Amino acid sequence: MVEKLAVRLRDRFPGIQIVGTYAPPFRLLTESEDATAIELINTAQPDIVWIGLGAAKEEYWAASYIRRVNAPS
């Protein structure tokens, strides 16, 4: 599903650089899974991090990990 979104974004916005995607399981993540997600983000060095987990869950994740994610704010 996330790869389809990346393809559609590339089609709609030629030249966009999507440096990574990650689709977590549909449940709360373990600390290890959260750490893996953060590592993937930080390794990719994105300018924008888009969190699409659904209302409330994405806001909670962003608030919980904003200090560990190395991306412009």
C-alpha cells in the first residue's frame, strides 16, 4: 500500500525524492519497532517526515519521538 502511494506521488509530482517508506503493523509498536522506525528515518535524512497512522495514533507517535527524529522542524 505504501509503495502505491509513493508511485502516485512520483507521478503527480515529477522530481519528488522519496527517500524511504515504512508501513508498520496495524497494532501498537514495540519499543524495538519504534527504534527501528526512528533509525530508518534518521538514516534516510529526510526534509519532511509524513506520518500516516490515522488520527490520534500519528499525533501520539510524533509527540513521543520528535526529539529522537533528526529532520527539520
